[in-house]
Amino acid sequence: MFHAKLTRAIALSLLAGLPLSASAWDRTIPANAQRGEIRQIEGMLVEINGTRVLLPPGVQIRDTANRGIVPTAIPPGAQIRYLVNQQGVPTRIWLLTPEEAAKPAPGN
């Protein structure tokens, strides 16, 4: 009896994790997101396309598996797509997979 409950609990927990891992590959990057290359300098200071930018609190950075990461986890020279706010500061950043980076940007 205990073995059956344990097996069922393990199976349910594995199934519960499936949508999270499947959604990582179904991410949608908005068509108006700009392209660039990013390099983390120090703390919240990054360089995007050669221009230093201080990222705002609450910036959302997604790695290639669509997981949220902090600026210090950005690999040097990563290819990105990003959205900016009205002040021109990036607020959402997606690190691109090699396949995503090879695709032309929408509108090009």
C-alpha cells in the first residue's frame, strides 16, 4: 500500500514538472524586441551593443532555457533580444539560443 502511494506521488510530481520544461521551448519573444549583444560589467551595469546601461530594479532576464537569471549570470558576449521602457532602458531581456540567434530579426 505504501509503495503504491509513493509511486503515485513520484509520478504526479514528475508530471507536474513537465509543463515548466515544455514551456521553456515554447517561449515567445515579442516581434518588437531589439537585437543585441550583452556583456555584464558589474552588478546591474551591463554593456549592450557597446553602450553601458544600468539595468533597473525588476528587470527580467531569461536564459536560453527561459529561466529567470540575475545580471551576474549573463555569459560574456551573449546574443539577446530585449524590450525597453519609455526612457530607453531595457526591462525584459532574452538570451538567445544559437538557433534563435541565427534567425533574422522580425522586420528584416
